[in-house]
Amino acid sequence: MNFTDILLLMFSAVLVENFIFSRFYGCCPFLGVSEKPDTALGMGMAVTFVMTVSGAATWAVYRYLLVPFGLEYLQTVAFILVIAALVQFIEMFLRRFIPALYSALGIYLPLITTNCAVLSSALLIVQEDYSFLEAVCFGFSAALGFTLAITVFAGLRARMAYADPPRAFKGFPITLIAAGLLAMAFSCFSGVQL
Amino acid sequence: MNRYIKQLKEGILDQNPTLVQLLGMCPTLATTTSLENAFGMGMAATAVLICSNVFISLLRKFIPRQVRIAAYIVIVSGFVTAVELLMRAYLYSLYQALGLFIPLIVVNCIILARAEAFASKNKVLPSAMDGLAMGLGFTFALCILGTVRELLGSGSVLGFRVLPEAYPEMVVFLLPPGAFLTLGFVIAAVQKLRGMSEERRRRRAGSGARQSAEPAAAGTEPAADAAVISASGAAISGVPGDAAPAAGSPDADTPERQAADRKEDNKT
């Protein structure tokens, strides 16, 4: 495993296989928490934080707990428990030791347990059989891709608030159509050969 | 019995989890590239939803409030694992097509939302029925999307070629952008129909003949179906709405209102 491979892995996780626009993981927060750019950025940062740590934690749980006992089929249960516990733990840790970061990310943290991006990155890491370093880099860069998507989209939505769509399209539908156009823009990355 | 029929109607039409409540977007967008996948995903989620609703309803007196979300997630993930293993054993091609989205049923917001909002407060039988109704509503929405995307994207339905050979396949509808666009247009159509029924209800409330909404409920083709959605929705939510126009709802309630509304609708 050399540096170039890691870099390629990260590039592909951020842009080519963007979690939102090519894999559809994490669409709920993407559509739900993207009304203002700064809340979107906060959510993105919280997800990045949790996904990086959970990538490492679930990798360790899988490798040293599930595989030795032949319990691979319990991975979904185990991972979701690890993620829920981790989110709770991170929340307590931040509140105790880094109050500034806690007040910035606090309200988003409980939402992350049910963010499918986190669980799916853990499952993908197992599926692709990544090493520990790859797992951490993958978790981090996939979350970075999520942050990029949600922040860009929040910027678009802030502009869209001034638009006057037909009545039936107001609210959610026009948001989805904008997301579709943004997905078209992102799909140009899928032509990139790595 | 009536109550269960009403529950079913609510889940599939008025309170459709995907098209009206806008929950569970990831599987909706990702697994609807064909009608077959969409139906499979819907059925898998329905099975999990019924089982988890029943189980959570049975345990509702034993789960402490503070850790209830964690408890729900564990219960749901147990059932999801069971469904995943069953699908791997008996429906392998579907299992491969859906990929990671089967384990991701765990974090589907619909399931947690129903556990929290319904199963944790109601007896077993209504909870099971609620799971069935919401699951069918989810399947219904997925099937609409799956049909549209498969028809436009590959010119076929359930793998059978429907459109003539000369039809240029619009592959974009099978790709991620098409998923967002299709869902956007479908939800816009639903909002349009709801707006129309709202208007109809208001007009009926104005003339004081609101009761006739219910018997109209019998239709097979999608358009008629959708009209039923709105008609029954009007009947159910009509009680408070009855007084609202008189008290001056946001929309003006002058006689010209209906004409104006009509015009606006036509414009859109």
C-alpha cells in the first residue's frame, strides 16, 4: 500500500463515487439539513468527524471481534451499535472537554446515528476489505465528499429561496430537481479513469 | 374493521411515507432503476416494518424511555439481518441488485419514525396493521418511481420491452440525476393533486355539501386513484378545515377565490 493508492482512493471517494450523487448514501440529511449554508457545513463537519472515527472503530470490531468468533453475519447489528455508542460517546466527550466544538456540532450529533452514510461506509469498508489506513482514509474522504455536496447544495438552495417556481413545485420538488441538476454536474466525474 | 381499512388508506395514500411525509429518501432514489428492484426493496422494508412494529409494540411497556432509540435500532437490525439472510438464500439476484441497501433498511427513517410515533404507543394488532399500511405505501411509491424510470430509461416494464424499437433509451433516467428528477416530478404531481383536492374540499365546504366525498372512492387507473387520495384526505382532514375558510384562511375566501384558484392552477 503506497501513498499514490491512498491518494487515488481518497480522490475517488470524494468526487468520482460521491456518496450523495453516485451512491445515494445520506440523502435524508442532504435534503433535510441543507437549507442554510452554515448549518449544512456544521452537519458536514459532524459527519466527517463521526465517519472517520467510526471507520476505524468498525474496522477494529469486525477484524478482532466478529471474524475470530465467526460472527460476520451479525455485522449490521454490531456496526449500528458501535456507531450509536460512538456518537453518544463523542457527544459526551465533546461536551466535557471541547465545549466550543460541542456547541457548534452538538445538535447534529444525535441525528448522525441514523445517517445511512455512516453505516454504509462501515459496510463498504468490510466489503472492499480495506486495511486500517485505507479504512480511515476512506471514511474521512467519503465524508468529505458528503460535506462538499451538502455545502454546495445549501448554497444553491439559499439562492433558490428567491426563485418563484410553479405552485406544485414549491418546496421539496424543486429542491429535488436542483439536486438532479447538481448530480448531472457531478456525474461528469464518473468518466474519470483512475 | 373499518379502522384497519382507514389505516391502510392513510398509509398508502393520504400519509404515504415517501410521497407525502418525505421519509426514507435513500432507498427511494437508489433502488428504483427498475420496477422489479423497486418492488423487492419495498417488500423487504415492509417485512421488516411489520415485524419490528409488532415486536416494539409487545415490548413497549418494558423499554425504558431513555434508551428507547437504541433499543429500537437493535430490534430493527435483528429483523433486517434475518431478511438479508433470507434474501441471500432464496432471492440471490435481487439480493445482489439491491446490494448494501438491504442492511441499510436499519437506518431507514420510516421504520424508526413508525416505531417512535405509532408502535411504542399502540397495541399489537393496530401496530402490525400500521406496519403493513406504511410498508405498502412505501412499496407503492417505489413502484411508481421504478415504473417511470424503467420505462423512460430502458423502454421496458419488468424487463419486457414495451416501447417500440425506435425509442431512444434515455439512460439518464437510470443514472443518479434521473432519480432526483423523477422523484421531483412525481412529488410535484402529488402536490398538485393535493392542491386540487384542497380546493375542491373548500368549495364543497362553502356550499355545505361536504359529505359526498367518501362514496367517490372507487377507481383503478392511477389518475382516478390519485383523485381518491385527495378526496378521502379531504374527508378526513375536513373537520377543522370546515371552519377555517369562514375564519379567513390564508387564501382569500371571496366568491372570486375559486375562479382565481382555478386560473392559477391552469397557469401552473
